[in-house]
Amino acid sequence: MEETIKSNFYYDPQRQGLSSSLWKTLSGTPSVVSNKIRVSSAAIIHYADLFRGFFNIVANVPATPTNAYLTGGTSATSVVATWNAVTDGEFAITIDGTSYDITGLDFSTASDMAGVASIIQAAIRTATGNSFETCVWSTNKFVITCRSAITVTSAVSGGSGTDISGAGATTYMDSETGNGTVTAATNSNKKWGLTQLNKGLKCYFELRGATLVAVSSDESGSAQETDITWDATNWNAKDIKFEIDWSGHSIKFKVNGNQVAFHDTRIPRGPMSLYILNELADNFDIKYLEGKDIDTVV
């Protein structure tokens, strides 16, 4: 007969350091600085298997996270009539690690440059399948914003439409190599919580650009996500309690005791391990990690 018992978990870097018998380094060189785990351009995962319970990770993000963005050159085509003649516009771009061929852009109905930017934005969002990206006309140039990472534009390989990347005879977006300028995301691209990497199980907080996201995923591989507005006044450069209350059928995400997300459709059904990732070279610090009322079947 199976019996479920409850156990607790506590990890204090001041007491335990960063022991290789407890943590596996997945990338980079994590360390302990000022009695905190510091993860900079690195990732670590704990060896313990944890199943359900209440988990608290006290983390410190040094400054307000920002999005990545691409600023086009100032020679961008600004004559609306030139854009109106394009009904098959196309360009290539990589956003948040995925390459996209943006094709079939029809600018015949644009009445001004803001309208041109709006059509480009809609096409990018259709390609990525989300609404995170923006494209605006700023005085004399285009600015495209995404969450984590972006590249300059280029011509679609083997494309048959009108190249509007800037690499062609007409400048159009003027956002190609040599003219477009990429500004990287800052204090972003971080994950902290629980995961089982090979099975794709997830239950963690993630910083994507300027947005904090609560993420959970079961064995199906598709995730339930909730966007959370970053509170710069109360969260910047402070030791903040990021809490995950994982029951059998739901997950409550909390920050300093306040619920910020509730998930009930993509709930992991197996054990996971504590996981810390920081893709950027900034000082993402973990003061301590704890788990309470963790289920163990004996």
C-alpha cells in the first residue's frame, strides 16, 4: 500500500555553497558571491527530485528588465506613395531565436508612415503567433521591438516578392546589415523555478524582455503562460520571494505573498528539479531556495 509523506527542502548558499554533489552546472561558471548563488551567463539544476508542494526562491534582479529592439537607418523610405505601390512586400528576420520569412505584405491602404509600420507589425505578429512584438515609425526610421533577441533584416532567400528589408535597390525599412542597429535586452532572459528538461516539464518564472512570465507545462509539451508586469519600484535590486504553490491540479504563482498567476490546464504530473538560468552577463543572485510539504510516495 502506498503512503504519501510530506518532506521539506531548504538550500542556503551561505551554509552549503555551490556543491557539485547537489548542483549540476549546465552552462557557464556559476559561483557564490556575498553568500548568494550568482548565475551570470550560466545555468544550474539541482539533483533533487521534487513533486508538488510550496516552493520559494528568493532572487535579486539588478535593474529593470528591457526588451530587445532593432532600430532601422534614417534613410528609410518615407514616401507613403512608394509604399502604396508594394502589394507583395517581404523580408527575413530572426526574433527570439526563431527565423521568419515575413511575406505577402500589402501596403496599398496605408495612409501614412504609422500605417506602414502597423502593417509590418501585424505581419510579424502573425508570423510569430503572439502579440509581443511592436513596429513603430519614429520620425525618420522604423523601430521593431521584441522580448529577448532580434537581428537585422535581410532578403528572403529565394523570395519572389518585393524586398523591403533595405538590402534591395530601394531602402524601404533600411534595417539590413550596416544600417539596422540591434540593441540587446538587459536584465532579461532568465528562468527560475522547477523543470525536468528532457520531458519538457516546467513550472517557473521567466523574464522575457521587459515582461515577467509565469510558465507551466505538462508532458504534452505545450505551455500555459501568464504575463506579469514588472514592478521596478518594488522589485529592482531587492531580494524578492518568488513563490510557486504547486498542488495536484493547479499552480499558484506569487511574488512576495501576492498571487500574480493561476494555472490549471498545463500542470506537470511528474517530479522536477530546481533550475536557475541567466543567459545574460549580469548578476542574477539567489539568496536561498526552499520547498515545503513536498509529496513523497513510499
